[in-house]
Amino acid sequence: MSRPDVADRRLLSVRDLRLRVGGEAHDVVRGASLDAARGEVVGIAGESGSGKSLTLRAIAGLLPTGVTVAGGDIEVDRVDVVKAGPQTLRKLRGATVGMVFQEPMTALNPTMRIGRQIAEAALAHGDLSRSQAKARAIELLERVGFPEPARRYRQFPHQLSGGMRQRVVIAIALAGNPSLLLCDEPTTALDATVTLRILDLLTDLVRDLGIGIVFVTHDLGVAARICDRIAVMYAGQVVEEGPTAELLRRPRHPYTLALLRAVPTRDRDIDGLRAIPGNPPQRGEELPGCAFAPRCEYAEPACRSEIELVPVDDDRSTSCRRHSVLAAMAGGHHD
Amino acid sequence: MTEPLLEVRDLAVTFGSGRGWGGDRGRIHAVRGIDFSVRPGEAFALVGESGSGKSTTAKCVAGLQKPTRGSISFAGSPLDPARNREQRRAIQMVFQDPYSSLNPRMTIGAALVEILRVHRLAGSRAAAVKRAAELLDLVGMPRSALDQRPRAFSGGQRQRLGVARALAVNPSLLVADEPVSALDVSIQASVLLLLKRLQRDLGLTMLFISHDLAVVRQLCDRVAVMADGRIVEEGAVGRVLSEPSADFTRTLLAAATDLPPLDLDLDLDQDHRSPKRRSTR
């Protein structure tokens, strides 16, 4: 999965990450690997309980109490996040890594003017005077799409719509000039038209500032719109990873295929829709081998033993041992 | 042309008194006088973004919200806010959140039996239990669910149970308010397929509330697009999605995130199934 072409732009490398909750006997994230570079958006797509958000939090060194790293490595801009102490992590967050969460209202302080919240973040991470921090906040408000930024500086979060609040959260995340932005379902609480404008803003930031983004989402349509590459997670495993268009058009893992056939689209009628049989595994269940095997129509007995993410084609990887079956189904319209 | 089952005329809902701080500015016009009708056997969608008034309209139809103005008639007779038992039975609702729409303290069987008894649809307790079991068959749940409480079920299963609860009293109209938007993608499809099957098998009339045009495309015959409390466009689903006439519909369509088409020949997989499956053929 290592891509030599991006070695010099490499920002993030996650290898075989395992996360464990408190006293539970089994890991919730069971060997996740992921790369991200400057200038690209990498998506982590999965359903609830897939471990996508925990993986993202682990990258920022922000695991909830009780969740620990049970194995694997995380390197962000040459900093070993797993071994780093609290001081290194504090410096990493803000200066190297910015975070954007799902609910903008809970990420903001309701009693503080939005400009000051951005200025405080700038002060915390940079060597700025108060007036410089204020100027920086106004500049950031303009950057994230506020017309009349100097006037909007004095507004409170409750005076803003959900989309504008999310822009403020993005401005705060950018205040320390991070090179990597971690976004956890940043548009899930927003309407479709607002979502589109936030995705456009994030795409602009990648292009203009040369940052990298890791984008966690449950919505493959949103991922298709913004991500250059997608890693699909199921039950704590990355089951497939690759360039967005390739992965969505010619999936190499039966779970990705099943998900794609379960999504209602405007060009397909209901008879083309296929539900995935069974239910996702419960947390803490022991899952030898591929976690999707019990629901998979292509599974064979060997799928219940060890699996690993293996490279396929030039630029993709899959954890499915029967990926050649899917490759054989791929149409002749290679582009 | 058949008579409409549901007819909504000049429906308006205003929240807040307009007195006190802010005066008239404190008043929120959620629905600003809309008209639409639903024919028997039809699936009619109200589509819009948050704040468009679609859910408020659904609540008025289901009798959970009092209109400020306008009329709703059902099967030819006007529906008053104070409905009689028969009118309450005839219109049932499926809610968005499957986790908060079932009583956590009651077993599924007890909840279904209670509804049947309240509406006097079962002569005896035994008849009610029998009908409850049939309802579970209808929504594709095992009969063992009768003795279990909601916490034993996943979101998709709870939504099936919510549908069973709504269908228990043989409604003529099912109001479904975003019934799949709280569910994971892999679960959504099974609930959509269930609703489609009920439409086909029972001839169920549906008022379907959604923000998702792709979902509406799967289930509905006609659609009304709402924005800011008004209906901006109405028509057959195929026509509205392919040739929208209102600017707002075009904006909504442009914002819909779509997936590229699959480039896999799914028929080919017959020969590549796992050895176990092939041998059973």
C-alpha cells in the first residue's frame, strides 16, 4: 500500500492499528492501515461501529478514556503519535493537525464571539500579539467564506446557520496552520445544498493551502464527491483501499460491492436495490479472519482464518482472498 | 379519475404567538398555505430540506399537530383536530428514529396486543396474539420477537417493528417521516424493500417525507418539492427528477451526491460462487 510517488508529500501513515476498549477481550479496530499526503483527500468510509471515528481520533491522539492502542504505528509528519507524551501531542494538535467534528454547535463556545474563538486558537498555536491574532481571525473568516469578515467577527454562534457554524469550526482548525485536517462527518448534520458548499470549501483549502485531509463519512455519495482515495472499513478492519472512481466503479471487496448495491440512486429503480443479508457484528464479538465472511456470498471456509490487506493492480489494496472473482466481473471499459 | 383519499387545502401552520418580544418577527411560518392530494394506492412524497415544513405537514395529516388554517379531508369527509377513533385508526405514522418510537418497557407482543385491543380489532386476547404474530411475518421478523423488548433489536429491525405497529390497525394511509434516514446504508435497503413490498401487496397508500431524492425515486409515484413552507413544484417523480421546472428543484438535484455507475458484470458471478454454493445446485 505504500506509494512511492507520494513519499515526499507523505503526512500520515497508519500501520496495522489495533484499538481496544477497556476490559473487552477483543479489539474494536483490528488492523487498520492508511496513508495520506499533502494535496489529497483520503476518505474513511464505513457504517456505525466500523471503527472509522476511533481510527481518526487515534491519529489526533484524542482517544476517549478507556480506549487504548493495542498495537500498530501512527506517524503524523514524522511524529510517532502512539509513543508521544501529552506535551508533544498538544503541540501536534493545532500546529500539525486540525480537527473538524460533526456537530458545529457543540464544538463552539455559545457565549463567545466567533472571531474571538478563532483568535484564541491562533494565539495558542502561534507567536502572535493580540492584535495580530485578531487580524489573523478576520483573515481566516474571509478564507472560509464569510463576506464582511470584520463585522462577522463580533457575531455569536447562535446567530449563524449550521453551515456557517461549520465554517467557523474549520477556521478554528486552520488557525494553527496545520498541514493535516481531520474531519469527522463534517457535513452529516447539514442539508444537501449546504453540504455541497462545505465540500467545495474543503476542496479549495486542499488546493490553495496544500494541506491533506482525512475525511470520515458514512455516506459514499459524499465520499465520491470529495475524496481522491477511499478506505472502506467494516467491523474494525480496512477491507479495501484505492482511488475513488476505481473503487466505486469496480470494487475489489464484496462488502464494498454489497454497500454500493444497497444505496438507492436516482438512476436505478428499486428492483436493482439489494439489501445486505444479516447484521453487522456486535462490538466485542470474536471475529476470526474476515469480519464480513458470515454475510458474504463469495465466502469460502478459508475466509474465517487470518486475512491481510494485499496490493492489487498498481494502486489499490483489498483484504478479500477472493478478489480475483470480482476482478473477473469488471467490465471491459477500462479508462 | 379516482377520488383522492387525502385532500389538503390551504394548510398553514404558524408557531409562536406573535406577541411579546420581537412581535410578529417572533412568529415562525412553518407551512404557508399548501394544497395537495393523494389518490388511493398512490405513494406521494413531500421532499425538502430542514425547515421546509415537510414534517410539520406530515404531523398535521397524522393529527399530531393542529393546523393554524386550512382543511384536511380524508376519504371525502373533513378531519377535525379532535378525531374519532375510526379516523385515528385509518391514518398511521412511521417515525424517523426507531430507537425512540417503541416503548422500551413493553415486549413487542404486549405493545401490538394493546393497540389491537384499544382499537377493538381483536375479539379475544388469543386472537390479538395471533394477529400480532401475523404482523411480524408481514414485516419479515421472527415470531420469537413477540416476547422480546425493543433493546434486543438493531435499528433496522426496530424500524420493521415500527412498521408492524403502524400496520396493526389496518390503516388506509401510512405517513412515513424519513423512515430510513437514521439507519445505516446496509440496513436502509431492507426497509425500503419492505415498504415497496407492502405497497405492492397491500395496495397501501403512503405519504412519504424525505430529504433524499434517490429514496423518493425508489418508492414514490408523485412528489411535491417544498421550500420555506410552500410547494414549489409537484408532479410525477420521473418527470420532476428528469425535467425539473422550479429553480429550487434544480438546486436540490445539483446538490444530490450520486455514485458513479458500477462497472461490474454481475451476471458473471454465477460461475464464480464459492464451491459450497455451487455443489448445492
